[in-house]
Amino acid sequence: MSKPIIRMNAADLSNPNFGPAPADYIIEGEPIESAHEYYEKDGCAAGVWVCSPGRTLDENHNEDEFCTIIGGKVGLIDNETNSEEIFTAGDSFFLPKGSNLTWVIYETVSKYYFTSG
């Protein structure tokens, strides 16, 4: 039987799996990212993610994603309109699959996420 409630805690990143963001995504800086995935089943996943400052390109977001920012500051630029939305702790947003975005990490950012394939 699976666990009906899964508590997610940003403190689980105290022993992270850090690594550079994929080189083909990096536009500026040397962003380092880490994630702790709490749940993955049938194309859905939930976890916590952190990334240091930099700018990355996400031309075709590969899944639907709901996020809540835990800390830091991130800007998301819609590459179709060049408009930017800024998110800080407590803000939530949804990214539809196929979104064409630039992520601008102004301050090391952490988020909770839920994705669906």
C-alpha cells in the first residue's frame, strides 16, 4: 500500500545532488541545480528543486508543471511576447507543456513542483 500523504521539506536539499544545469540550456552564468523527488508514478512527479543564479533557455517545456516558490527570486520570460513575470517566496504559477521560456534566476531559488507528462 502506498503512503497516502507525503510531506515535502526543502530541508531535504541539505544533502543535495548538485550539478550544473545542462550546458545546452545555459544562456548566462553557471547555474547549479539540485532536486529531491518525493513521488513519481504514471508520468506525474512531485518534489523540491533549487538553482543558483544564471539564465537558462527552456524552449519547449516538456510537461505541465505547477510550482510554488519557497525562497529566492526568479523571472520567467515568455519568449513569444518577451514579457517577464517575477516570482518570490510564496508565489505560485503554472507552466503548460510546450511553453517557450527563459528562466532568469536572480537569487538562488527553491521551489516545490508537481509535473504531469
